Amino acid sequence: MIARVYCMCSSGSLWQAVTVNACCLLWKQPETYVSVHMCINTTICIFFSRGLSASNHRSREDSWFKSLFVRKVDPRKDAHSHLLTKNEESNLYKIQFHNVKPECLDAYNQLCEETLPSIHNDKYYPCELVGTWNTWYGEQDQAVHMWRYRGGYPALTEVMSKLRQNKEFMKYREERGKMLLSRRNQLLLEFSFWNEPIPRKGPNIYELRSYQLRPGTMIEWGNYWARAIGYRQHNSEAVGGFFSQIGNLYMVHHLWAYKDLEAREATRNAAWQHEGWDEVVYYTVPLIQHMDSRIMIPMKASPLQ
């Protein structure tokens, strides 16, 4: 809601009007009470009631008022990504989302199963296939692939350069293009407090929970989840946690594994029995702008089964 706010001291002087986004505010400061009730397109006044003289409290009052609208920035000497990852040489991940023509899904899966493992198993390419899935619940007729590049951006550049010289891969891309409606990808780093994804025996289902955070809240998210991940390790369900570097920014992906949907429900409900989990949820929900969940089934060639 947008409202024009006029602030009036007890002496009767009118302060400069400011525009704020608010619905209903109630503050309590030492010897100062402020109550603001706002409606859309409504002009209201804030009255200060003080027990001491205005001259003795003018500077404090002015400082307090400014704090309502000016956010202090904590100066940092390092990028947020360096604070959240394991080290400067952290693995780089690429996640791909392919929306497949419904009539081509079987052919697409077969093409991927014939091509992707050959790249994964070839030491000539400094990359690994972490997992490859079809979405079961969520966006339909969709494939999700995740790759790991050990060595970061130099490894990614090397792989892309070598693949452009690989005739079989280029033929795969050409055939794949005929089957797709759309595709997108993101480059990710892994959170330092999460597990590194390693191959798993199946059968499992996988949940990819994606969170679009509010800009500037990634460090806060990481601080809460560094503690929260301990509540979600009891059934070895935590696979990996990542945040975006290129693509949709301030995007977080959490990857979980469960035996089935019933096990998922039981595991998630059990987390609420741990003291502190409710607090994590309470403080992290306001950081989220948007979130979604995919339940995915591994393809035959996926190292995560």
C-alpha cells in the first residue's frame, strides 16, 4: 500500500512528507509512542508524545525516524558466493530444464541415455553427470539434467570447447533440438554446509525445491539453513543445495531423495518434531518471493537412482 505520511511534533511543527509502503505500523521507543493506521491513497499524520522537551530529543528523534526508511548496509570485502561455498575452487554446476514435445518424450529419453553417459565416463571431459530425470509432478513432459564441473569456470570452458569438436555430440544436439519446445539453464554453486551429490542406488524419487529469494537475502538464507540442514539428515534425504550464479539470480535449489511419496511426507513431518525447525521456517519464509517443487523420476542413465 502507498500512503503519504506527515509527521507532526508535539510542538506543532510539520515535518517534510515522505512516501512509504505500509499497512499498519506500531512502534514503541523510550518515551516516544507512534501509531500509524493507513489505507490505500490515504494521507495520515504521525504524532509524537514525549515526556521531555523537544530540544533535548530532536537529534535522537531525527535519527530514529531516518532508521525507519534507511537500511544500513553491512560492508563486506568479499563476494557473497565466496562466503557461502566450500572454497575458492568449489565445483561449478549446470542445471538444464528441457520442455519436450509430448509425442517425443520416449525418443528424447532414449537419445539422452545413449549420449550423456559417454561424456560422463570419458576422462577427456572434466565434467560429471550428477543426475538426469523426468518430471513426474510439476511441469509435465520435462527433463532435468545436472552436471558438475570440477575446477569451476575453466573446466566448463574446456568442456564446451571440446564438445563443439565432437561430431557425435553435435549430432545429438541437432536431433534433440527437433524434440524440444523450450529449454533453459543456470550455473550454480553449492552451499558449503550441504552434502556434495554422490551416486545413489535406487529406487528413489527426487524432489527439486526451487526458491526465488528477495535480492540481498542470500547470506541470511545461508545462515539459517546452515543450522537447518542438521534437522534433515536423519533419513539421508539431503542430496545437494545450490544457489545460482548465472541465469535467474537469487535462486536456490534444494535436492532431496525419498523412497516414495509416503516416505517424503513422513520425513517432512518428522522435521517439525525437532526443536528449532519451526524457527527456521518462520524466519526464512519472508525471504522468499516465489517457490515451486518438482517430483522427479531418474532416467536409466542417471548416477542418482
